[in-house]
Amino acid sequence: MSDETTVQDEAATDEDAFTFVEDPTFDVDYKGECAYEVKVSVPPANTSKKAEEMIVELKSEAELPGFRRGKVPLNLIKKKFSKHVKSEVRGKLVGEAFEKLIKDEDLKPVGYPDIDGLEEDKEFNDDEALEFTLKFEVGPRVELGKYRGLEVERPVVKVDDEDLEETIVNMLKQHAVYEVAAVKADEGDQVVMDFNGTVNGEEFDGGSAENYPYVLGSNRFFPEFEDALKGSKADDVLNCIVDFPDDYFSEDLQGQKGDFTIKVHEVKRQETPELTDDFAKEIGYESESDMREKVAENMRESSESQSNHIAESRLLEQIIESSTFEMSKSMIAAVSQDNQQKELQQLMQNQLAGDELEARIKDIQENAEESAIRSIKTMVTLNEIGEAEGIELTDEDFEKEAMTMAKSMGMESQVEAVAQYMFQGEQRNTHMDRIYRTKALSVVMESATVTDKELTREEMEAEEKAESDAENGDA
């Protein structure tokens, strides 16, 4: 299983079988880091044969003044279409030689090769060998270390009544609503306000708003602004001075002082619903007791899944440490760039404060290469284990994946629709690769000696962070 489509895969689908009159010769030079440079010489007998075949093909379709289609003499076709034939023959022989090379040498190139020595203006004669150099890269390689019969410690946390109550409370808070209250604004309250800011007496873009809802403690505004709002109540008119930092994103405001006038309209406080049968039914459960049972079950499953994930990550790290890898710089660069784009897109959706956002972007960029290398090693290790174990994907695997995805989306009754969405277009390859590698990792886990170690919730969170940092390439 592979993330890359190889040239060999595409060549294998070519319906036009080709046989060399005399086999080409290959001088194979492996440059290391998955890079090859191959000098190729195609004997002239192949050139003349292919040229004759193409001229015969042209004869059946060629039309020249004074001749009907298919009746133009061969000598005229050779003269009229000589340049075109030579170009086509050269291209065909290069492709066929490359196909033979990767088959004979059992190579799996990634992408198409660079070709030296076949410049367009270079003379090419039928009675001379066709000589050129191919430069290409193959996919990453691994010499696997031991992957069966390993030992690993699996951290586990028991879900107790206190954990369940905390989760229930958080669920209730998610359904809390802000209600107008005759109170002074405090942390967590929502202040609905108008504000208008000026710098040196002049208004500026983004410096004013009406009926703006702001939650105290969200830290989305400057600290001076939040401090002014604390303790305020409806109908208060406030003033505050904000110091824009020297590195503020708007150059016009860098190092300036902003003078804000604030009119408070309402202070709202969160009202959290009580857990009752009616509330449980509103969010999809049959009753309060049904909600507690199902939430507890989901918590146990989630805890078990996280414990297994950490154990699997540790086993995978053992295998990677004992294995030997080769990969090209261009693949590392490509994966690094792709990973950065995905992480940055996700980061932009989190609406982080300026300083925190800048720090996270810097962290992603600094760890991009290390993270890419880790991704490639993980991919090639699990693919190699899968090949060694003869793993194949079945309909049952697809159904199980669709069921898992549907459950995570709260769409258990629409498994077929989820499956159709998952296994169409490019998404199909993504899910197939994940299923394949999951099965490979299952082989490792099932053959391992696993020792459980019970941890507290705080200790488990520390373990999860350490594993996440390791997977992301963080120091």
C-alpha cells in the first residue's frame, strides 16, 4: 500500500505491448537517498524497426496532393514526415526503455524521470544507438527491525463516578445560554456593548462596533479593555487607554495609544440547565439514567482507545528505532510543505490571540522537517509490515471503518451514506491507506506483551501530551 502512484503502475496499464529487437543496456548508478542515475543505450536495430512501424501506420492515414488517403508512396511519407517520425520514435523508445529498466531492476520510481542527452535540436539518426541518461527517485525504503513479540507498557485510567460527573457538568455547560442579569460583569459573563476607538483623535479601521457581545476572560481584546469591563453594569459609560504593541499587525497602529469609549448595554450571565429526563431527551437520550449509562460507556471506550493509541505509538517507536531508512530530500521537502499547509489551515480556524498564534506558527515551521521524517518513517514502516504479513483489505474492513466513522459523527443510522461519502474519489485512497496501516499495527499490538500501568487522570494527560509532542516532532 502506498501514498504515491508510481510510473511502473501507470506503465503496466499500457495496452500496446512492445518487444525490443535488441535489448537496451543500462549502467545503473545509485546515488543514495533514493536517487538513481542510469545511462541508457538503445541499439539502432530498435530505432529502424520502430520507424518502419510508424511509417506504415502513417501510410494508412496520410493524405498528400495528388494521392488518395492510404495510397501515398512510402518514400514520400518518409521524406514528408521524417522529423515527426524521429521525434515519435525517440519518445516511444525512451518510455519503453524506462519501463524495462524499472521491471528488470524491480524499482518503483516516484514521478517521472529527468532525461539528459536528448535535446530537441540534437541530431538523431536511425543507424546510431539512442543514448541518454535518466535521473529519478524511488519511494522511501526500510530495512525492518523486530516488530513481533515486543514488550510495551500501556497507561490506563479507570473512569470513576467523579469523572462521569465532571463530564456531565461539561455537557450541561455546552448547552448553557446567556441570560440578561442585573449584575456587575465578572469573568465568564457576556457584555453587550458599543465601543469607539481613536488614535490621535482619528478613528481607525476595526476600532468601533455596535451591540458587540464580548465574553470576559476570553482574552480576545487587549488586557486594558478587559480590565475596564470588569465590574461594569448596564448603561455604564467607560473609557480606557490601550497601548498597541510595536509589532502589532497594523503598521499604522504600532506603538500608538488607543483611546476607547465604551457604552455597556447589557450584562449577561450563563444559565446552565439541570440534568433531567426532559433535558436528556432534548439531546438524544431516552432519559437521565440512559444518558449517564451511555456517557459512561463512551468515556470507557474513549479511555481504552487512548490507552491503546499510546501503547501502539510506543511499539511503533521501538520498531522505527531498530529499523534502517532511506528517503529522498525532495520527498521530505514535499511532505514537510504539505504538513505545514494542513497545520496552518487548522491553526487559523482556532482564533488564537496574536502572540500565541505567532508562537504556534514558528513552532510548526521549526519542527516541519522532523515531523515530515517521522511521517514518512511511520508510513513506510507500516506498509512494509503489511507486505511482510500479506495483509489484504476486505469488505468487512470497509464496513467496520464506516461504522466507526458514522458513530463518531452521531450518524449510526446512516452508515451506508457515510460509507458512500468515505469511499469516493481521493478520499477512498486516504481511508484505504489508514485501514491498511491500522491492520498492520494490529499485528504488532496483538503479538506484543502488554503490561498495564494504572495512572491518575493528571498523569494520563501528561502521557498524552508527551506522545503527541513526540508524534509531531516537538522537542
